[in-house]
Amino acid sequence: MAALTISPEEVKRLKGLGFLNNKNTDSFSARVITGFGRLSADKLRLLAEAAQSFGDGHVVFTTRLTAEVTGIPYEKIEGFLAFLSENGMVTGGTGNRVRPIVSCKGTTCQYGLIDTFDIAEELHERFYLGYHEVLLPHKFKIAVGGCPNSCVKPDLNDLGIMGWGGGFKIFIGGRWGKKHTIGRPLSEIVSTREKLMSVAEKAILYYKENGLPGERFCETIERIGFETVEKAILG
């Protein structure tokens, strides 16, 4: 691969569109939004075609189940974006906003207690797409797990949802990566879908209004106090 020749400003702009520069090269990995980790066979075929036409022939998946077409030369980015647009797909998944939702396969898993795909789809529509222009103090990650087996690690997300008996156990303030924080469960087991979405929205908006720039939600909670935050988002 060629050495990097484009400007840092252009690299930053492209990152905002979902293109991550492959270090020391002029090629990029493009994050293609899957919704919540589920793709139709048609979309998979189109991604394969895009990888062959614009990238290095490979598609990988992030730990949050976003697809990445790798090895896209800088000069092919516009053509790649046009191809996605023509076929109803988009790049993204970066920046200080609600990130793409991640879900386990609780809908079909024998241990699943909730319809994770359906819940994740609503969260995707309302908070990834619907709040896409809402800037937050930092990234905000949401995970939906079908049961206490915790395969998708809801308690390591800013907002985690876990199937629990006949309802939803909700965790706030988790994170993982360079720093780890175990999220704490709310004291109330939420019993309805409507209340679940209300809690999710209140958590995001509380973080938006009370978080400091560069501060993760766990740090906001620690600074203000768990009980105060819990009361605000359950009230």
C-alpha cells in the first residue's frame, strides 16, 4: 500500500462518514451499518460485490456487528458511497452520538426471554437513526441481550438491556475498551416495551444535558451519583 498522502483534516472528515484509515496507507475500511447485526442475503451479496469492486475483496465484522469493507483506496470512496446509496445502504457508526445498536440472537436462541431483534430494530430506528444529528459528550453504546447468560455483555455498555423473567433488566454506565466499567442495574425491572423505550430516551437525554465534553456516561453517573441519575431516568 502507498504511504499516506492525504491530509489529516481529510482523514478526520472521512472518519466522520464511517471510513477508518488503515494506518500508514491511503486505503480505508468502510463501516456499513447493519442495523443491529442482521443482514439479508441480498445485502450480503451486495456487500461482497462492493468488496470486490471497491475494496480488497474482504468484509469483516466489528465486535458490535457493523460490517467493514476493507482496503478501499481513497480515490474509490465516492464510487463506493454511490454504490451503497443505490442499494439502500449507508456508512457511519462513528462520532459523539448514539452508536449502532448491538443485539444477541435472543429472538431465535433457546435461552432468549425477549425478542431481541425486534427491540433492537426499534432502538435503531428511534435512537441511532432518529438521534443521528444529536451530539453527545462522547459515544453512547446500547446492547440488547436476551437472557442473563449475557453473551452480548449488556453491563459493559452505556445502556444495556437484558431479558429478565417477563421483563427487562436495564444497566447504565458500562463501558469496555481501553478502560472498563461494569454498569449498574436499575432497581426496577421494567415490564413494558413502552417504559423500556422511555428509559432509554431519558438516559440519552440526561447524558446530553448533564455530561461534560469528553466524559463517558459512567463518568457522568459517578460524578453526579447513581441514585440521582436513576431517579431521573425512571421518574
